[in-house]
Amino acid sequence: NGLPEDIQIGSSQSTSNQAGDAGFSQAYGLVTNPEIVKVKVNWDDGQQEELAVSESTFVSYRFGLFDMVSLEGLNEKGEVIYTSNPQVAPGKTP
């Protein structure tokens, strides 16, 4: 759904070497389709997060180490007009 260039997406996980640090996960991107006003981030634990697009960007931070499994771009009516399922890097498991 949508064109690949509608949203440029990144995600990552970070931890420190301090005992008890659960780390954090983030998803972020640049939205180039002006019809996309919100994004919905879907995480591998089933949690979903809806974010407003601001200045053509979005960012999500959460505690714990999770992978983003998909992202949806929503228009003003809340309709999904973009869907992305990020590719799994070689050597990694989904």
C-alpha cells in the first residue's frame, strides 16, 4: 500500500552496560507524502502506537528491547494509505 518513497523508516535498540538497564527501542522516519498525517507503529510484542506527523517526521521511544514489525501511514480520515513491513537483515530472525 502506498509508494516506497512515501515514508523513510528507521528503527533501533540501545542498551547500556549498567545492571538492570532494560534498554530502549525507537522507530523514526521522514514522511514525504503530505496526505499522511499520522503513523501507527506495530511492535513485535503486539503493542501499537499511533503518532502524529510533525514537521514531516515522527519518532517513537519505548523502554525495553522490541522490534518494529510494521508501520502504517494514516490520512486525516484515519484510513491506512501506506503500509510497510521492514525487511529482516541477513543473518537475523524475524
